[in-house]
Amino acid sequence: MKIGLIGLPRSGKTTLFNLLTGAKVATARYDTGRAELHTGVARVPDPRVDTLSRLFTPKKTTYASFEVVDLAGIAKGERAGLETKDFRDADALLHVVRAFEDPALGAPDPRRDLVDLETELLLADLEVVDRRLERLVASIKKQRKDAEVKEQEILRRLKAALEAETPLRAVELSADDAKAVRGFTFLSQKPILHCVNLPEKSLAAGPRVVEQYGLAEAAARPRTRVGWVSAVIEMEVAELQGDEQQAFLADLGLKEPAIHRVLSDCYALLGLISFFTVGEDEVRAWPIRDGTRAQDAAGTVHSDIARGFIRAEVNGYDELVAVQGSFADLRAKGQLRLEGKDYVVRDGEICHFRFNVAK
């Protein structure tokens, strides 16, 4: 899974990228219109993984993760960078919205910046639609093909929505229609998390950013979330460890680093849940789409396991923790279930897949 990090210049976007991925990309540059892209991997914090690791003391502990791509700041009217393929291939967008004073830009206006960025996404998609419609008109004049006529009808509907300033993620499409336009990788169709980047003095207002900055309309859109972070403060938090970090968070009135919530919001935005595999070698969280069948979940571990799938041994996280990781106790209690290939794996379940691949 891939998250595309986007924002207007000087929004704190690259600082957030560094926080998410542990990278050290320079943040001082104020260039726009570049196609420069930075990539990294973000681990999704999960206290359940920590607990399972303590129970099984494995050689390796692996958290769920996703790729993050950081695009150069997109100034109003500068959309060239949005054509970058690695960015367009993102599964969802994380939009960093400035809510702090900046000497070069003046007072913040998150609602204005959110609208400006969304407008650039709409216009970028409209350009793609217009180019394709021009080619379709010429092609249909030469030879009328049912598939092209159908595509033309769908694109005209999407064009009307874009011209009405409606993001395509808010347009309902049938499964067949969605499949027909999937290859266009429309930016305004992707799920989006608008993350308001607050100054330290406004941390207490974090849970109220929607009301404070008039973002209710955006927050109510389909496949859209509004969150918050203070990237500058999070950089300080990240430099501390253990009790020192906890004391600093307590002084700020935070239960955990806000960046953890941003990662969790991204995970939820992608419609993901985690199941776990445990043992002496490794405790691991596996990200899957909510609603995934057991056989398909097995395929995320290895394609051979899915191909030779027999059954899945499944138990709940709370059940396993209650018996201190003893599968023998789970069996004695009748809490270790055998499930077939069509069983829908639920968040937090521990799975062991039985399989057989004939040579």
C-alpha cells in the first residue's frame, strides 16, 4: 500500500515525511513545480504487536507498514508534479495543511489551503478527462466501438462532476464503471486525509480542528478524514525515549505521539486491518483489506500458502493474551478454531495457515 504525501509549499509536508519514515530529507528548499519525489516506509505502531512480542520473545518483530511518497510542494496553478507516475499510483493521499504562522506566507488559513489543493487535484483530473475525450471523439468517428462509447459516457459524467468542483471520490460508480476508469488513477478519486499542521500553542485545540477552521464540509465527504499533528513538536518527541518521552508528552497533554494517530488514520483510510502470525522466529502484523477471505489473507504471507490452502487455525488476540500465549490452553478452552477458505478474517486475529503444495 502506498500513501502520497501532498501539500502547498511550506506546509510542513517534508517534516512530516521525515517523521513518518525516519528519513532526513532537507526541508529548507522552497521550490515548486518540481517532479522531485522522495520515498520511504512508515511502520504502523500497534501495541498488540508489542504485547505479542513480549509473550513470544521472537528473533524478529515486524509491524505493518506502507510506502510513503513525498511530492514537492504544489503551488496554486503549478500542477506539473502531479503527473509523476509513482505519485499517481498512490492508494491514498495525505494532505498536510498549514495552521501556523509563516514569515513568507503570513497568517494561516487551513480552509483556503484545503480548497486550493483540492482544486489543483480537480483541475489535474479534468485535464486527463479532456485529453481522453478528445481522442475518443476522433476514434468513435472512425469506428464506433461499444467499449469506447461506454467509456465516453462515463468520462462525460465525471467531467460534469469535476466542473461542478466535486471530487471524484464523492461520485458513485458501479463496479463495472469504476473498473473501466481505474487506469486513469484520478487524484481526486483517491481517499484523502487532510492533516492540519498546528503550532505548539494550539496543541490543545487539536481535537477541535474541524470546528475551529471550518472544515466540516470537507470532513463530511466520502472517503475523507480530517486529522491534526504538530510536526515541529513531533520532531522533539521523536528525539526522546522511554520515561523522558512520556514526561514530555504529559507536559503537552498528549497520551501518545500524535504521529501515531496520523499513521493509524492512514491505515483506516486505506480500509486496512491487521492479522498476526506469532512464533519464536517472528511476530508479525499483516495488513489486509477489511473483508478479506482466509485464503486471500494466506496469500499475503506467501502465494504457495494460498495455493495449497487447507484450513486456518484462528484465535482472538485477547484470548491468547489471557492465557499468556499458550496455544495448548486455547485448545483446552475450545478457543482455537478451524476456519475454511471463505472465512472473513477479523482485525486482531492470530492466524496459522495449514496448507499443502504438491510437488
